[in-house]
Amino acid sequence: QVQLQESGPGLLQPSETLSLTCSVSNGSISSYYWSWIRQPPGKGLEWIGDIYYSGSTNYNPSLKSRVAISVDSSKRQFSLKLSSVTAADTAVYFCARGAYYDIMTGNLYQYGLDVWGQGTTVSVSS
Amino acid sequence: DIQMTQSPSSLSASVGDRVTITCRASQDISNFLAWYQQKPGKAPKLLIYATSTLQSGAPSRFSGRGSGTQFTLTISSLQPEDVATYSCQKYNRAPWTFGLGTKVEIK
């Protein structure tokens, strides 16, 4: 059973850069898209962006100017960087597994986000 | 970007009741619609994908219907363990967008 685990600092000051890593265990990072999602306190889920294991990315336009997602397949990890944070970036940040792309057939298998990490709380405060 | 509107935002029902939650997309998303269950302090859990396909391990009392812009999630017989927030998500193309969620409580 694939498992995901987020890690990174829980407290940031305004204008700093948020950096989180998601480690993939008991499964392959290859051939999948990997997402970051966040949830501010008492609010709904917001998709931040995703990355294919080869490195191609998609970002939410509302955050695109501040977001960078990268992958290290050798370590089975993918990472999130969000620059110039403010209090509005305070949230629980989740990583999750998305679509499967079969490079041999060119078929994309989409079924939502089927595996999630437990989430990590990030607070932005001076 | 496509917006996802869920209703109601909350509901209270009795054990054994049939419960239906609606999700409306601002544009046609075909059947690229997923439903998630989230219990307090926990990560969301995939319940249904492709509008109506039950994720492995999800109870059969959950079902999904719809296409295009109108979708529903139904719990055929509400159980105490179903107390949670349910969110829809469209995934036809990026950016993926979630509904704001429906909080389900027991009366």
C-alpha cells in the first residue's frame, strides 16, 4: 500500500519561502502525477499544482507566480516551494497521488486523488 | 476556470436516512468528477471517481450519479460513521477544483 508523508517547517514569518517535501513509500513514483493541496483553517480544499515523475508541472493560476514543484525520483520525493508567504497561506498542506500515465501506450488513467498524506500544518505569523 | 458549487453546505439527518448532496460545475466536465470524505483532523479519502465508480473499500451505501454539469452523491442509509465533510472535485483538466464541502451530521 503506497504511503505518503509530508515534512517541513511548521512556522514561517511573512515574506519567507515555504518548503515542503513529500516522501513516497511502499510504491513507485514513476508514471504518476503527484499533487499538492492545501486547506486553510475551517475552509475548503485548494489544489496548488502537480508534477509528473519526469518533471512536467501544472499549477493553479491563482498561485502560479509564487509556486514551484519539483521531483527527485531517485529519492522518491517531490517538493513544494511557495514564496513570499503571508498569513493567507496558513493551512494544512497535503500531498496526494493523481493520474497514471502509461508512456508505452500514451493512455492517461484519471481517477481523482487516490492516496493522500496525513497533512502538515503550516502557520505564517510574525 | 471552472467553478464547483456544492449544496447544501451542511445537513443534519437521522441514522438510516437517505442523504443526497449536489455538485454543479460551471462548465461541462463530462464524467471527470470525484467525491471525497474528510473526517475532522484527517486527510480526505477518495470515495467515488468518474462520477459513479466506487473506490475500493468504500461502502456500497455510497453512490454517485450525473454527467456534464450536474452531479450527486447519495448515502442510501446514513450511518454514525458517515459523519464527515464531503467534497466534490473536477479533474478533466488543470486546475483541479474542489467544491467548498458539505458537512453531514447526525440528528
